[in-house]
Amino acid sequence: MITSQARQRAIATLHRLWSPGGYPDAPGGPAELGTTLSAIKALGFLGDRPRDPDAVHADIVRQLDPTTGAWIAPGTGGPSVLATAAGLLGLAGIGAEATLRQRLPVGLSWMAEHAQTREEHFMTIAVAEECRAGVPLPRSVAYFRSLQQPDGTFGRSPLLNGIAAGALLRAGEALGDPQAVADLILAAQTASGGFADDGSTPQLWTSYCCMRVLDLLGIAPDRARLAEWVLAMQLDGGGFGIPGTVSANATYQCLSILDWIASPVVDAARRGDTAAVRQHLRSGGEADLHDLEGWTPLAAAAVRGQAEVVRLLLTGDEIGGKAADPGIRVPDADALPIFWAGQAGDLDTVRAILAHRPEQLFATSSVNGHTVLLQATFFGTQRHRDLVAWLLGHLDEILGLAADDADGRRDARHRLLAACNVRGYTATGMAQLWNNEALATLLSAADDTPPDQRARYYAELLATIAEPEPADERERAVQRLTDDLVVAIGQRFDALNATARDPRGDVAVAEAALLSAVTAAIETPGFDLNRRGGPLGQTPVIAAVTGVDADERVGAARLRLTSLLLRHGADPDLPERHPMAVDAVIRAAVLNHFECLREIAKHMGPLAFAAALNERPAINGQTALDDTVHRALTASDATLQQHLDQIRWVIEHGGRTDIPDLTGVTVADRARLAGQDAVLGHRAPAVLAALGLAEAVP
């Protein structure tokens, strides 16, 4: 499968294809709705999205025929079924839900009435399925039924079988003989790995259509050979092409096939399907197969707390397969399976992994610095509290310490509790920061870590994530400007908070000094406002919305600084490197800088802002709304109302309650589950009411 570096190159290549008017298939070519759709879908497979969805939306809507409600075909001036499919699916792909709701009924009805060719009928069904239209399409279904032969296939062409069977399955129709179709398609896989319609030369389009049907039927071809064939089309510069020139269409089709190869196995591990994972191993399948975002079956099982699958994968050789490697990280989070088990809060999963790799008790992600203990503390439910208690109480069992080795247990405890995240919060400090009294009490009772040990740990952690200096002197000078400003913003907010806590302090004077220093930096020749800098690799606007305010005066200063940076051209959608690799939208939401979040929204298009709200960070999968709910569940009396107000406002601006985090818990699920949680239950009624899911309990 593709490497993390290849994925990033592909993303960059697709972004470079964009120009006003849409995405062409290849550089310099004409932009069309179909190729724009391919680029949007390819970016989605890679965990990314168009940088300016509002511009993409405007371009899609511009090509709509207001008379018919269909989309105009390139070069014809008239409406077309295929162009309409691309227009509707493009709206879905960029999250333009309001426009899609308005245009889907008329557009799909026009398609259903005017479809003639197999491709047109196929795309009519595809739109209905992907947009969840829930309407019958009797003409398109009848068209494909008419192609079915007495033996249950659709003739001898693998391509036609792929198109016809795929269409019927996507329409919710049963095949006459699914096995006959599968056998015919499987026989079309060539020695080189791809699928051929002519019996000899494999074609990408044929392989794409054949693999879709096999995926829908839950039948696997020779995955290894197919992956090798697809990867041969990968270009050094990024993306896929035939022959050698990048193509948005080819990139989308290749990524689709790679996804169909890996996702069934990774998803089986994620949902705890032990039988499917065992069958994959016994058939010679790769234990460490990874999907397009770098998730292995072991990592996927760990983050869902699927302890039985985790044990199976870790002991793969016992059943005739190769054991999984618990040392493989999910690249974008730089995180091991033990990290994900900490997020799940599943004790059995954590024990299974530590039994194989006890040293991973102290392993961290370089993105946020979390150990398994810090992960459990961050998520903070009763389940996570129980995991924290077990980790603290079973160090001898985990590390194989002798019963009388009191010094060893003390040293291990100190090492575990001295560990902090990249913002310097230890587990004890984090529990206190998030007002999680149950965890704070538990951790404080065990935490006698020497302050100098904590300081040394933090200094060493920052040293490990430090970016190397640019080789070029001019670049070094430009980088120092950003580094200095980002560090200064943090220091001046520390000073502001100290001033606010001092009865004799003058917050207005401290704020004026902050704004003056930032203004001077912005006006320095060569300064790049959207460069990342400082120890955490943050842009200045992200640094501005990072931190906790001593009182509302500091919050007001933070808002004015954020507004100043945005007015000067700061891009709030650029991600930081640490601690979450998120943009200013999620950073402001996490820390409940509600007014800053509202200010950011004024400087983004509505679709871009909604997309940022619904972004799933690689480090935990929690959207801006999810993080807001998470923090509201442990909010103090003084801050609860602002959290609730932020929840309502985020939903009004496109935040969705149905997006799951990496453990599979949606925003709505989190609030409902909190009602049954001993740690979080007292805030659940108010949070559910803010989400519109229940009435508040007086």
C-alpha cells in the first residue's frame, strides 16, 4: 500500500491541479465536473479535502442549467446525465448539504427520466445511493435486469458484469446468481494482478468496476498481486497516472481499488470480527496490511477495544499466520496500538499489548506526547479512570518487577507520572486542567514525582520534536521571525494571566504591550504570517487561541489579538504540527475560546468553516463539536454555560453530531453515554439539551 510520504505527495499533486473553474484530469487540461469529482473523491480517500470548498461550490453551481435542474455537459451547451451526476456528487463531496437538498430531487428525477446508456443508468443509481435519496429507480433497474443472462451473469464481459452487477447491488437489488458473477470476475484477474476485459491486457477501468462488485459481495481476489499492479502506476511526483502523467481520474480509481483491498480486513478488525481476521491470516494475508491512512488491523482493533482480535493478531503464528507487529505506528498521529488502546480505555486490550511489549508503557506519540496513561487521562470517563487506576496499581505486573522491588516500582511510577504532553501537562495536571475531579484525586494521591524530573522530561520531549533549522541563512532569518513571535505570544499571555491574578495588575497595559509587539512583528520586512514556528510548530493565529484565560479580560485580549491577525491575512485553516496537528478552528473550540471561534468564522467561507468544524484530527478523530461536548462534560459551574452556548452555535454553523471519533463514538453517543458514567454523568442532561437530543433536567 502507499506510504505516508506518497500519500502526502498525492495530496499536494491534487491540490496543484486546482484552478478557478475546477480540477482538470491532468495539468494544463480542461477542468470538467467529472474530473473535479474525481479529485474531490481522491482527496477524501487520502484524508483531505479541497482547500477552498466555497470556490468549488461556486464553480459547480455555475454549470447548472436552471431550466431543467440538470448540469450542462462540457462543449454541448445542453444538460447531461453524467454531468448532473458529477454535479450532485460533487456537492455531496464538499459538504454542500443545503444546496444538495435543494438540487437533488429535481436533478435525480431528470437523470432517471433521461438515462439511456449503461454508464448513465449506473451513475443514476450511484447518485441515489451515495446521496441517500431513498427513491426507486425502476427504469435503471429494468435496464440492467434486461442484460442478465439465464446463467445469472451479464454475458462474458467482466467489465459489463462489473457495471451491471454493481449497479443492481447498489440499488438494493439481488443478483440472480452472485457466485456466478463472482467466479466470472475472479477469472478475469490476470497474472500481473489487474483485471482484463479481453482476457489478456488488464485495464484500470475494468479493474475498478470488477473490484467494486467483489467488495459489495464480500469476496477477495488475490489482494497482493492486485496491489502490486496498482502501485506500479504510482508516480514519483505524487498521484497515479497512465502512462506517467498524473491523472485525477486514474488517481481516484487506483485509490478506490487500494481501499477495497485493505479496508475489508482493517474494518473487520475494527468491528471485532475475529473469524474474518483469522481467515485473512490463515489464507496467507499480511498481518500488518494497512489502509490508505496507515491503519493496520492491530491499530484498528486497539482503538475500538477489540481485545480478542488484538490477542489473535499478536499471536498470529499460533494459527498458521504471521503475528502483527505492535511497533508499527499510524503515521499521521505517529501513534502505536498501545496509544489507541488508551483512547479506547479498554483494560483487556491494554493488558494484551503490554504483555507483548511492556516497555510501551512509556511509549509516546510525537504529535501530542501522550503515553497510554496520558491518553486515558485525556478521555477521562469512568472506564478510563479504571484503566488509570490499573496502570498505577500494577506496575510490577506490567514490568516484571520483583515483589520486594520497592525502588523499582517507585522509579517506574515517577517515570510514568513525570511524562507530560507537548504542552507540558502531566497526567495529574491534565486532569486538573479539564476539571476531572475523580481522576485528579486518583492521580494526585500517587504523584510524588520530583519537580526536577518533570522539568527534565519536558525539556527532552521538546528537544525530540524540534524542527531542524533551515540550511539557507535567509530562510533561517525568516523562520526566526516566526519562532520569536509565536514564543512571544505564549509568554505575553502568561504575563497577562499573571497580571490578571494580581489585584494591583494593569491588564490594559499588558494587553497594549502584546498588541504592539505583534503589530511590530507583522510589519517586519520578510515576515510570513502563515509560517509555522515556535516549539510546537504553530502559526501565530493558532498560538493566539492556545491557552487558558485567567478571567474575561484576558479572553477579551485574546479575541482582539486573534482579530488583528485575521485582518492582516492569517489563514485559520492551516494546521499546526503539535499538539493535535489541527487548525485554529479546532484549537479555539477545544479551549472554549468561543468569541475567537466566532471571529474566525467571519474570515472563512461557510463551507470551509463547516469543513473545518467537521474535520477528524488524525490524533483522536474528535471534531470541534465533539471536543466541545467532551470538555462541557467536565466543565466547572463558571464555564459550563459558555460551553453549552458554543455547542449550539457550532451546530448552527454546520457542526455534525453523527461523526464518530476513532473509537467509533459519535458526538451524540458521547453525550448519551455520559449519562451512564459515574465521572461525567452530572453534566450529561445539560449537554444533551444543548445538542437538541433531550430536555435539560432541572
